[in-house]
Amino acid sequence: MRVSVTTAGRRRARTALRRACLAGLGAGVLGATLLASTASAAQRPIGTKPTLKRSWNARILLPTMGRAEPSIRARATGRVSPYGPYDREPQYLLVLGTATGPGGPWYKVQLPERPNGASTWVRGAHVRVRPNPYRIRVRLASRRVQLFKAGRLVTQARAVVGTDANPTPTGLFAISEEVPQNNRRGFFGPYILTLTAHSEALSDFDGGNGQVAIHGTSQPQLLGTAASHGCVRLANPVITRISRLVPPGTPVAITAR
């Protein structure tokens, strides 16, 4: 059967087709805009470099290659493990800076390696970044440790610091791992908080590579003195409280005064 279409009918059909095409085009443009906006948001890094009130830590989710610059085309600096070097716990690293770039966003993280202050850039797709309000300051001259939350002093306590021959290194470091001790009354007390810092005087110590830590003590009578090989010792109740509050990746500023 042949269907007869009038001029008015053809006009209505063309109008409907045009409207459908325009609607489809608009939806396509809107969809493309939303996708571009989402992609753009995904490229923006979270956080900033550490401040006195807040820092950011990045949990390494899977083995990833560090880069000298924030780009997948930059020189590789070495593989970054999802596990810490001391006790093989999940690795959380202090974020020192952020950037956008090819393959990004990117995070500059401090490594628990020699030399002190070693860092690398890792891809945002391979880390989970979280804010942290805590910050620790170790004051060598007064032999005190201070804990801050959002810039406000929470607690401070006397400490044992390194001797002149084996000084505690100065600089901005971070907690690498929290290691509970089976013998809570032993030499290291109930907790060891390993740092990204290493001794400048000792290349190895007690079977390790000279990594510096904040830990408890079985010799509380030495608090307030310079008697360690570079580690920072605290009274056991103090290290217990700090360990329960601060996460790995917390910045630790060790200053001469």
C-alpha cells in the first residue's frame, strides 16, 4: 500500500526531526561538559604542603614508581612499596607538595630512606590522601617533645635526646610506622614510632640502618638528658598517649632550640 504524505505533514515531520536533533545535540554537549568537568576534578590534587595547623598523609595502595618530577615522562627514582620498611605495616607518607601533570594528580612524598629528606613524586591514582591535624615538635636544647593539634599545644614532656657524639638529626621528618612492643616495660617501652630520619653519625645500629625513632623507655631517670644514640625517648605513659592519637605520616619537626 502506498502512503500519501501531505506538505503540512512533511513540514511537521521535519520540525519534529529538527527538535529531536537539537535535543540530542544539547544532551551530547551537556554530557561532554559533565565528563570534562569530572575529569578536570579528578586531575586536581587534594591537600597542600604541611602547615602548622594541618598536613596530609598518603597511603601507598600498591607498588608504584616514584618520579623526579610530577610527570609519567620524568626520570624514575625507584619503586615505592605499600609497606613500611621496619615492620611491613601499610605505608603512610607525609605529603610535601602537590601538582598536576601528565598522569596526575601528583603528590610529593617524603621517603623513610637515606639521605634525610629524600622524597619523590607519586601518582594520585596509586595513593589515598587524608588530612591530619597533628604535628610533633622535638626541641633538642630544652629536651622536650611537644604535640600539637590544629596548631594548639595538646601536651609536652621531657625527653632523652642524642648525645654530642651521636646527635638527634634536625629537620622536618615524619612518623613512618607505629610498632607496639610485646614487652611494655622493656628498653623501648610500649611503643616505637619510627621516623623518616636517620642518624648522621651511625650507618647502622642494633641490626638496623640507623633509623631514628621516638619510643618509650625503661630508664625514666634519664629523661631531660642527652644520653641516646639519636633516638628520642619519652616516659611510657606519654608515648602511649601520643601513639594512640597520631597516625603514621604525622610531621615531626626536630629543632635545635
